Amino acid sequence: MDDLAGFLRTRRSRVDPAAVGIPTDSRRRVEGLRREEVAHLSGVSVDYYVRLEQGRATQPSEQVLDALARVLGLDDIERGHLYRLARQRRRRAKSPGGRLRPELLRILDLVADAPALIMDHRLNVAAGNRLAGLLYGLEMPGLNTARHIFLEEDERGFYADWEKCTLDVVGHLRLAAGKYPDDPGLASLIGELAMGSERFRRLWARADVRARTHGRKAYRHPLVGLLELHQENFALPNESGLELLVLSAAPGSPTADGLRLLGALSADEHPTMKNPPVTK
């Protein structure tokens, strides 16, 4: 699903030669840095770097990875992803799974005034509180937000920042693919999204990685209008791959009023409430 060689190639193509002190002229045809330039700036032999990009060199040292991250201008998220890809052949992470503890479900019920859900590394919603179900207009669990965003054409208008949401989803799945390269369910999901969405294919080819821990999430709800929420992600313990997501509204805001109105509805009163697509 993801590999060190491909990641290095995409990152190399994005480095501005002038930014690392390499003069350019109109005759240059390479986008980004050449392989030999990366090798020189990183302090490794050209042959070794070529073998890295061809997938023939294994187990690069920490010093080599640090040097590559510096030359390629990787941020903290990309650097961590680089290290995971480099170590895949040494230790492959087991795909998380298992049942939700009842205590986690009780926590969801305690969050009464904000949509809250528990999501796995494949972006499957494992559980959600009542307000989350009313927000999405779907019974939970069962929703996969990646499918919802990329494959449900009728739902595109639901996401006020749809293009940004697609970037976040692909970046998250890239990170998950680097961490769990042997997860067949994740591989199947990525294949399904690639088959069904041209935008997903284009974004996946960029090999961007993202870790969204908090930020704005805006929805255009068919009953209560625009909801501008703040999302906080809380990683659950024991390397479960699960996260608790809480979507809150600023006190006294129109969105807070919208959530109160939404919470006053029942599922029967919600005209779009329906069962989610089957999650694999």
C-alpha cells in the first residue's frame, strides 16, 4: 500500500533546488532534486540512494534517515512516516481490532451537547452518540467517512470544506497504510476508493501524509443549516488504533443554537436518517 521508495521519489520532486543552494537554469528538466543531488546533500553514495528509491536497499540507519528528512524538508508527521516505512521489514505492526469496552460507550453517552464518535484507523465509525447520528443522518456504527466523502456524490454538499476534507482523509489513510501495511481491510478500502474516485487517485499519487488532531469542521445540515464546529481527536490507549472525536460549538454561537435544535429532533423526525453503507 505504501513504500519507502515511492515516498522518497515524491518528496524529492517537491524540493526547490534553489532552497538548498543548487543553482538552476532554463535547461534543467528535472522537477525538484535529482537523485545524485539528494545523495550528495545527505552524505550518502549515489548508488546507495538509487537503491533506496528502487526498493533494493533495506534498513537505512537513523543517521541516513535524519539526513534525508533534513534535505527533503520533511515536517514532523512526514519524518515519522519516513521512519515507519524504513522499518517495515524489521517489525510490521499488527492491525488493531477487537470490541469496544462498555466504558467507552458510556463516555459517548455522557457527551450530550456535542456530536461524539469513536473511529478506527480505516475511518470506520465504531460507535457514535445520538447527536452524531443526527448530524450525519445515519445510524451508527457502520459509517465509513472516507466512503461518505469520496463515493457518496449526494453527500458532497454536506461537507462545507469538501476539498480540505478529502486532503485530510487521504493524508490519514497514507499514515495508516505506513503503520499497518499488512491490513487487508485497509488495502481493500484504498482500492475501492481508487476505483470509485478520480480525485482520490490523484491525491493518493501525491503521497501526502497528515495527522489531524484538532481544527475546524463545517457541515451544511439539511435541517439546521451551516454548523461550524471544532473537532478534537483523542487517541485511545493500548495502541487500539481508535480515536475519540468530539465536535463542539462555541458557546452562544449560531452553531450552538443549531446543535440544540438538532438535538431536539428524534430519528423519526429526521427526513434523511438512513442506514449507512456496509462497512468492510
